[in-house]
Amino acid sequence: MPDRRSFLKTSVLGAAAAPILLDGCSPDGDTDSSSQSSTSPVAEVRPVALSTWDHGLAANDAAWPILTGGGSALDAVEAGVRIPEADPSVTSVGYGGRPDRFGVVTLDACIMDERGRCGSVAFLQHIMHPISVARQVMEKTPHVMIVGQGALDFALANGFEREELLHPDAAAAWERWKEENGEVQPQIDVHNHDTIGMLAVDQAGNLSGACTTSGAAFKYHGRVGDSPIIGAGLYVDNEVGGATATGWGEAVIRAVGCFLVVELMRQGHTPQEACELAVERVIEKNPDWRTIQVGFLALGKNGEHGSFCIAPGFNYAICTPEEGNQLIDSGSRI
Ligand code: SD4
């Protein structure tokens, strides 16, 4: 695997040299001619899908046909993150997510599009796909954020099904946690975090992002992290780029992390530099930084990307026409 900086370089050069679309997330780019009608203009922008953690591979796979088929980045990120939301083996998102200290699964999610529209739900129970509820908050209400019982009522009124989200494996993990450390504070360390944050640029050159999580395992009942907070766990500005965060949400909120990453890119920093500077800011604001993990992922308007985290272990999936869908280890401060 190329080192991250040389990969970045190749990736960006690739963007400039081959601004074309290939259908299918494979390096060879099996182009499907049916998706490129002879009458439609050749698109000028190469799509990119970028997602946190190894379950980002499956999310990118779900988003890719939308992006290469001329669909919107908004549709792509929603479809992408719905995959880990429904996957019980992903223990920090949706169904299968670890519950809070009372054994209740509560979910946070937000979404943001190229027009700066955004929607969010927090402390939502019983709904498998909080990201789709967040999108409906964005599209159907004058609000940005609806939480708790209100979010559940809104979801049910809009056709979402009420479901039991506590998977047997998650219930067993909760029982073990109670026996072993019932009074210990919830923590996210380098082993316990895998929120999905996703960013995409579509063929029209538009950016969107989505972020969804069950939050910190065994958290206080009612605790909300950074993931549903626009500017903290996710931010998109179509003029500049987007960013998403993973890790200990309290630390990200203190630095308003993703807004910071995007503003740094606006000032001229590359996505990589912006992520590194934002990690430094998190470190400045959180004296306990050596005990936590925080990672940022950023996507520039031109398709260039970057990532950085506090402790080794954070990885992400990137899908481009030239490179296919691949997992990359993020650089880290420690
Ligand atoms: C939170 N940031 O609720 C989320 C958790 C997370 O990877 O990212 N896990 O604090």
C-alpha cells in the first residue's frame, strides 16, 4: 500500500489528469456505457466517497452506483451510512449499537447537503435508520434538530417502523459491563468507537455528508455526543469542502471540530493540514487527550482528502474511479 502522503498526491494528480467518471468502484473502472448516454454531456467532476472505519468500505460500495450513475451526493451518503446502521456486527451504529448504562439503545445522526441544508436527530430510540429521519427533519420541517420522544414521534408519523434495536450481543455486552464496571464512567478509548461519518462529492461537483452513531457505549441516559451536532461531528460547505469526526464526542464538541476543519480549508490549508491542525486544537482543549481518541476526515471541493487522529488505529475507506475502494490507515499524533 502506498504511504498516505504519496497516495494523496497520486489521488489528487489523478483528479486533475482524469476528470472522468467510471462506473463501478474498481481500479480498472468497468465503465457501464448504459449510464453515459451519447446525448448527455460528459461530466467534468470525478466522484469520491470517503467514510470512517472499515465499515466505510461497505458504505462506499452502496454509495458508488449512485455517484457514478449521476445521482446526488446527498442520496449517496444517506444510502451509504444506512448499511452499517442495519448491520448488527457494527457495535457503535444503529442496530447492534451498544446501549446506554440503562440498557437502552439511543441513536444520534445528522446530514448536510450542498445547499447548506441540514437535519439532525439525537437521543432517538427504536428507529433503525436515524440518518433517514434526520434527512426528513431537513426536508420536511423548518427545524434542524429534533430529539428524544419528539424525534421518535416524528419518525413514526413519517412512516418509520418502531423496532427493538438491542441486539442479543449488545445485551450480553451490557450485562458484562454491569458486572465488571457498572460504576465506571463511560469512555471512548482507542478500542471503542466506530461511528460512521461519510462525505461524498458527486459528478455535478456537489458535496454532502452524513454521520450516524449509537454514541459512547454505556453512556449516561440522555447523553448526546458530537455526531448529530452540525459543526461538531459533521460540516459541509459546498464552496470549500466537508469534514466528519469520530471518537470521544465531548472532546470534538469542545473544539467544534468539523466546522474548524472546513474553516481551515477555507483559509487555504489542504484537507490533510486542516485535520492535523484540528487535532492540535482538540489536544489544546482537552487535557485528558492522551486517554481518548478523536479522528477527523476531510474532503475538499476538488476531491482531495485528508485525515488525522490522536492515537493510532483510526482508518477510513476511500473510493475513487482511479483507485477503487480501499482502506487507508490514518496518520496519528501519538
Ligand atoms: C460520540 N463521536 O457519540 C461519537 C462516538 C464515535 O466512533 O465516534 N464513535 O461521541
